[in-house]
Amino acid sequence: MSSSSSRERFGLLLGFIGMAIFGGTLPATRLAVAEIDPIALTAIRTTIAGLCSLALLLVLRRPLPRRALWPQLALVMLCVAILFPLLMAEGMQRVDASHGGVVLGVLPIATALVAVAITHERPRPLFWVAAVVGAALVIAFALRDGGGTLSTGDLFLFASVAVSAVGYAFSGRLTAEMPGWEVISWVLVIALPFALPAAALTMPPDPMHISLKPWLGLLYVALFSQWIGFFAWNAGMAMGGIARVSQVQLLQPFVTFVLASLFNGETITPQVVLFAAAVVATVAISARTRGRKAVVPGRRKAPNYGAHLRT
């Protein structure tokens, strides 16, 4: 086996590990919000990940990003480090993790839509068809589970999809300027002045009364979902190729189902799996039918929208 082939296979393995880590985000969040308030959970997870990011950037002596990039970093911070985890946690207080896995399955399409808007891409008509069908499937699934109405949990999840799509698209734009791991690290560091005071103010008054599982869920989303997962995912795409490794993310809803069944005791019905499979199919079609944006002169490389950030 050639060294190039071995590198690609290892990259595919790393990509799978990163995807599996992100697949555990909803089940872990569901465990955490059972006893920890969503605001406290968001503040604490962002603080932990931000301190780890700060330590890494200092150890590696990474220079500050260019001043022109700070507004984009601030926007990504607001969307990805604050609003998305908060809205997702609120949703996980109200619906099952497996339900959330179907709803968030449409996130790649939402991210692509924002990327199209900010880059003026011209996707093929099939892209728009896939986007509409994917959104319709998710809404139909939510209505079916809600007895004909959208639940409050669904509304929180839909809002989390919207804000994360904006954050992921703009963070993808930033990968033209710095590596993906550095983007998320600076985003988390920028969030520290907000997250640290919020964590101090919202810390549970008697942490010893909170059982072990919620704390483990919090640590998982802080260390793995918000930080470590990005390193495996980014390295995997760098070694195995973006186009090949990014296809692994299509398995993420099903990883969420397995973990939700094992750790949250949820029953995964055939209808849930079928809806998820249909949503995944629309994501696959939209990914293959997006138009390509011409590379702007003077940029180092074409940005990889949403490829380095996951839930």
C-alpha cells in the first residue's frame, strides 16, 4: 500500500472519529440539561473550551489574527459559542436527542444556503429542490411528533440551526486566512470575557447535589464537542481530502441514534430512521449540486464553508 493511500485511509479514520464525537453532542447535552440549567451549561462549556483553547494558542505562540478578521470572529463567536449551544440545550430540555438528530440533520443544507448568500454562488436548480425538500421533511417530522403542531423544543432547534448556519458559513470563510483549528480556538478565546462571568453567576449553588451523568455530559460537550472533535475532523479532511472525508458526516444522525439509545434510553422507531435517511439523502444531493465560487485574487485558498465546524 502506497504512503499516499495510507495517509488517505488514516485521514478517513480521523474524519470518522471526529464525526462520531460530534454525533454524541445531542445525547450528552440531553444528559446535562436534566439537572443543569441551559444557560449555566452554555456558559460553563464555553469557559472550559475557551481556557483550553487559550492555553493551546499560548503554548504554540500563535499570533493574533489580523484586525480586519475580528468582526467576523466576533460574529462566529456569537453564533457558534453562545447562541447555538444555548438554543440547542433549551431544545434538548424539551425533546429527545434522537428527535434533535433528525432536525439538526438539515444543518449542512442551511449552512450551504448562507454560504450561497454571502459568496453569490449560483447553484444548480437541483440544489434548491434538495434544500426545499430537506426543510419540508424536517418540518413534517416535527409536526408528526408534535401531533400536528411545532413544539417549543422544535422552535429552539430550528433557531439553533439558523444561527449555527450563519456561524459555520462565516467561520468557513475564515479558513482562507488560518487553519480551522485556529479559527475555533480564537472564537472560543473571544467568548471568554462573556462566558467566564456568566459561568460564575449561573454555577449551580450546590454542585455536589448534581449527579454524575449530567457532569459527564457537560464535560463531553465542553472538551469533545466544542474543542477536541474539531482537531480530528480538520486533520482528517487535510489528510484524506475534503470531498471524501466530508461525506462521513452523513452518518452523524445515525451515530446520534445509537448513542441516544445506549445512554439516554431512547427508543428509536423505524419512522425516525426513515425520516433521517430521507434528510441525509437531500443533504447528499445538495452537496453534489452546489455551484463553485471563483477564487478571489489575493486569497490563499478557497474557503471551506462549514467543513471544520460541527455541532
